[in-house]
Amino acid sequence: MTTTPQAVRRASPRTRRPANPAAPDPSAGLLPQAEPVRLLDPDGTPLPSRADYPEPPVEALREMYRRMVVGRRFDTQATALTKQGRLAVYPSSRGQEACQVGATLAVRDTDWVFPTYRESMALVSRGIDPVEVLTLLRGDWHCGYDPTRVHTAPQCTPLATQCVHAAGLAYGESYQGRDTVALAFIGDGATSEGDFHEGVNFAAVFKAPVVYFVQNNKYAISVPLSRQTAAPSLAYKGVGYGVPSEQVDGNDPVAVLAVLTRAVAHARAGHGPFLVEAHTYRMEPHTNADDATRYRDADEVEAWRDRDPVARLETYLRNRGALDDAAVAAIAEEAEAYAADLRDRMNAQPTVDPLSLFDHVYAEPTPQLVEQREQVRAELAAARDEEGDA
């Protein structure tokens, strides 16, 4: 039998590196835990306490419950406004309340948040006027609130572009000696985009204080997670960039707040970015234009309904004596008043100025833009004259 050079090279002991028990594990401290962090059972029963993720103060959890209830009622009202023609589209975040609210509670008001189009609930939880939040979805403006005033970037429709924005802002803040943290919301589908790679890689190399928060709600519109990645979970993507990561039960409000609190502290301390994956579920269709029955069945949705994060936290707080019938009723009443005010203000017809199309295109309008604006102004004036003559 003739031995080929390739076979000799494969068999040569010099090509096999013996294991070195003393060599450090390069992935140490980067890999997430094998199972998502969970501090409450689905029925609200507390699990054994953990030193790595201490339970947040009960006052913070009570406030989290209040914001989740108000946020859910806002979400329901926004869905109704879409059906009434007051919104062009609305991506519901029902079922993801623990993620939406937990993220806003984990950061300071002076930190920056980078939302996707699905983070309307997070934005109102952050204290932004709900009418301003829905301006984008009504089609009035690209962003209805002042980002610099509320330290919140405009809602991002293109997938994953906010990952790069967050890395850049966080690096700039760090470079100027400020301890600002940027938190970027990401969907599971966005982790398949190049901007996700570029943002996380830049943040890792330059130790930008960013928390990348992936809400894995199992579907990128209709594409299931199994068609997106072969990784054990999306949190394992962090190790490829040298970024520590963790996965958490996204329907466990206590665990979500605990994990994100630690992630934010890690970034603020100057240790660079942190990646968190929350396992949750989108109860409603992708948007009102989606038919979710085409790609998932009712049994799957019902199984996740039993893991309701709002009911889970309510049960826990009741058992701890931090919530009673009167408090629950008062919070529900607050949520109804919030929805009624939103409904009344959204039912008012907005004033639309066609010339506003030319505002904010350039800091200094170009001659071509000025010319186009004057053409539109002349056409509008002519149309008004014709109406007057009629």
C-alpha cells in the first residue's frame, strides 16, 4: 500500500498539539449559562436565590409591575387605533412586557436607549408622551419626540442599524469621560444582519459601554429561529467577539431586571459591551398586516399564554405582601385613564403642512431644495385660488 504525503502529515505526531491543562480557557467569562437564568417559576413561585443574580428590591419590582400593566393597556389601545384607521401600522409587543419594561428600569434617564420599531411600550415606560411615540406609526413624522431631550434614539425600522449607532454613541461618551451606557434593543432576526456584527465587533474592540439586548421572540416575521441560526442560543454569538453574554427567561420579570442590571453595571464600569438574550414570545402577529396563523399554530401561542409575565409578577408580589386587591385595582384604573387620554388625543385630526416635507433635510437647504419648496408652495397657492373661484 502506498502512503500519500497527506496521510503522513495527518499521522505525524508533530501536527497534533497535546492538551495543556495549564493554558487558560479563552472563552472563560464569556459564555452564557447553559440554561436561561430564571428566578421565578411560570406560576410566580420563587426559585432558590442566586449570588450571581441577586433579586432586585421589592420596590423596583412593584414599579415594574405598574409599568407593565400600563404598558400592556397602551399596547392594546394602540392595536385598536390601528383597526380604527388612526395608525398606519402597529407592531405589538404584547407578551414581551418584562423585556420592554425591565430594560428601561435597568438604565438611568441619562443613559441612551436605541429602540427598534417594536419598542413603543418601552418608550412610554421611559416616560415619553405616547402620542409622540406613535407619530412615526401614524405617518406624521419620522420621530415625534426630541431624542436629545429623552436620551432615546428614533425608532429604527431597518434591522440592526441601531447596533452601530449605539456603539458609536457609547464610544463617544466614554471618550469624553462620561459614564453613559447605551442599551440597544435587537430582535432575533437582527442578529443575522451585518450591522449586528459591525456594531458588536466595534464595541468589543474599543470597549464601548453598550448592552445589546436581544429579545428572541422566536420569529423574524414568519421565519422561525431554527432557520436563523444553528448556535445553541443567540447569546453564544457573543464569544466570537470577545463579549461576555447571558441568556435569561424573558417572561420572568425578576430575572430580566436582575440580569440587565448586572449587564449595565458591567458596561458602566468600563469593561466593554455585554450581550443579553431574553427568551420570550410575541403573542400578537408581527404587525396588523401579518397573518400569524400561516406560520404558527394556536397550541403554540396558548402554551406561551401560560407564561404571562404580568400574571407571573403579580402572583409573586401578592405572595410577598407587596401587592393587594386595592393596589391592583388602582394600577388598573391608572392604565385605563392612560389609554383613554391616548385615545382622545389620537382621535384629534393632525394638522399636516405639505411644506414640512422640506424641513430638516439639510441644516442649510441646498439651492435645489429651495427651488423645489417654492414650486410646491406655488402649486398649493394655485390650488387654493381654484377652490376659492369655485
